[in-house]
Amino acid sequence: MQTHRPTRRQPFSILAIGLAIALGGCAAVGPDYAEPAPAAAALWQAPLPHGGSGTALGDWWSQFNDPALSRLLRSAESGSPTLAKAWANIEKARATLSSAGASGLPGASGQASVTRGTQQTGGVATARSAGLDASWELDLFGKVRRSTESARARVQARENDWHDARVSLAAEVADTYVQYRACGLLADAYAQELTSMNETAKATESLVRAGLTASTEGSLARASLASTISAGLAQRAQCELLVKSLVNLTGIDEPGLRQQLAQGSTGVPQPAGLAVQSVPAQALRQRPDLASRERELAAASADIGVAQADLYPSLSLSGTIKVSATGLASALTSWSFGPALSIPLFDGGRTRAAVDSARASYEAAYADWRQTVRTVVKEVEQSLVRLDSAAQRTAQSESAAQEYRRYLVGAEAQWRAGTISLLTLEESRRQALSAQIELIGLQRDRVAYWIALYKALGGDWQRATPASPPAGTIDEEKTHP
């Protein structure tokens, strides 16, 4: 039996191993990451709705007090392909993290074989062998640690992307739902106007046939009627398009969706209020997309350390045990164990270039983060300006619509009395209709700006909120191929 035993070089082997273990505790190379602070103004420059008082973002959708909207939001989130894709990206990032952590652990592999054949003596013999190989690359300069740090940051970035997709989806569903409700009100306004126009056209035709008014008055009445019908048809088509959009967003079949819409309120939802913090940094931390950029920045910082570690020597420990036997002969056992040191000498500047590339990637990630900060501030400020303007304009529009309607009622009475022409009456009618349409549009836009502010402030997401797999993913359906 052949056996490899330590020789006079044993003290050197023990010394090398001890040195490797000691060096294994060295600090990882590369920069230690620190989260940057957003450079923003101390206070919002735009006016705050309701002085910044109200309810919390977490209660946002309950403020609408609209069960139909709540059901649509739940349906959209439960079956969204966008969220399913975002969850798949999380799973992929988690697998990368597991792989990065495993590279710092010892590895072992085994092999075995059995062969049978003739020998030179003429007999038949069976040869058996089995072996075990083990290796461990020591993390002397923190390459594995930095790789794990980078992978962990990217897992967190993908989780933040999932939350960002969730907030965006909810905002899009709610905005489309609000547009649909406003569209219905506008269609009803055109329908009411069409009824009035029909009566006017009939009355005008009677006057023309009786010779009490000019034929041009009949032409004007018919033209106004056709124009109102066309506007009403266009509005109904817009409502149908919004239904199709809701089907796409929620995944509900169209008959079921129409049934749910029929059960809800026909008016434009009106939220109760929203709490707005006066310090931009507090709102900036509420944005999952910005949090994702920050985690990508952390990953890019760790990647610099990964690249720099390749500039330094690497030390690995490896060992082999092999057992073999032929026929009835005694089994032979052999083993080996020892360290292996690899020192980078010359690679044409490839490793240095990898470090420079990692540093450039970090600078690009930092630029992306800074741009996202600016975008966040812009979106919040614009939402606040639009919301404040819509609130002020809505009050004036309500007053204008009411007065124009009163004026139209008086004009209709004067036309029936013969004191004004049909042209004057139709002009009054168009003014009243325009005022009503403007009011409905402002009511719709005001809620849309609330929703935009909800999205700009990051929705009801909070840092460290766990992501959850949507229905239909491999985590939910184990039978998925």
C-alpha cells in the first residue's frame, strides 16, 4: 500500500497554512461604501395642499372610499405580468447572491469507476477506484466578501424595483379609473345636451315651415345637432378605450370588468387628503426607484473591490484522496495536500483596465443616482403646483358652470318668447356646455394630480418592506415548468 506522508518540509507546510489563515482576516480591498446624502433644498418651493396636513400615504386608497377602485387595484396587483417579471428579477439576483457566497466556501468532488478486462497473464480482472478532491481558495483580500456585498445590494435594488413597479401599476390603474368615471360624466353631459338640441331642432323646423323664421335658422339648428351628436360619439368611444385599458391593466375579462364598474359610484372619486412632509429628503427616501439607484451605487462600489482583489496574490488549499484496487489485490490508498500560491505578474494591463472600468461604472451609477434625485424633486414640485392650481381653478369653474347654466335657462325662455334669435340661444348653450365640460375636466385632473403626487412620493412603500411573489409565479405554482 502506497501512502504519502509529510516529509521534512512539514514545518514549511504548516507555516504556509498558518500564514494563509492569518492573512484571511485581512481587510477587503476597495472603497468602503457610504450612502450619499441628497443635495436638495431645505423646504419645498411649491405650495403644500391643505398646509401639509391630512392622512398618511399608507391610507391613500382608502381615502377614495370607492370599493370598485379597491377591487380593481387588488386584481391588477395579483395578476400583473410586470410584477411577475420584477419578481423573477429578484429571484435571479438572489441566485447570484447564493453563487457569490458559495465561492468563498470549500469545494469537494468525488469520482468512482469500475472496469473489467483481460490481463497479460490471460486472466480477467476487475479494477475499482474511488477518489475525493477538495479545494478552498482563501479570501485573502476580500474578493468574495466584496462580491457578496455587491450581489446583496443588487438583490435589494431588484426588490426596490418590484415596489416601484407596484406603485406605478396602482397609480396607472387609479388614474385610468378616474378618467373613465369622468368620461362617463362628460358623455352624460353631451347626452343631456343632445336631448335639448333635438327639441330645439324640432321647434325650429316647425317655425320654418310656418314661415315665422328664416330657413337659415333651420340650417343652424341642424348643424348644431350634428355637431353635438359627433362630440357625444367621440366621448363614448373614449370611454370604451378606457375600458379596454382597464382590462389590460387588471387582467379581468371585459364582461366581468363592466359588471364591477356598474356597481361603483358614477362620480369622480374624491380623496380626503394627503400628508406632505416639508423636507424633501424625507420624501426622497420614500421613492423605491431612488432607493434602487442607491443600491446599484453600493453594488458598483463593491465591484471596485472585486476588481482590485485580482491585482493581489491568491492562495488556495487543495487535497486529494484516492483508493484503487485490481482483482483480489490489496487496495492502494494515496493522498496529497498542500497550498498553491498564484501571483499575477503580467497580463498586458487587463486587470488594471478592469479596475478602471469598475471605477467608471461607479461614476456612471452615481450620475444616475444624482439625476434620479433631481427627477424626484421635479416630479414632486410639479405635482404640488398642478394640485394647488387645480384646487383654486375648480372653485372658480364651479361658479362659472352654475352661472352659465342660469344664463342658458334665461336664454331659452327669451327664445321661446321671441325676444332673441336661435343664434344667440345656441351661443349660450355652447357656453354652458363648455363650462360644464371644463368643470368635469378639472375635477378629473385634480384627482389625477393627487395620484401623481402619490406616485411622486413613492406611494405607500417604506424601506425594508418585503416583496411578495404575485399570483402565478413559480413560488405560487410549483407545477409551473
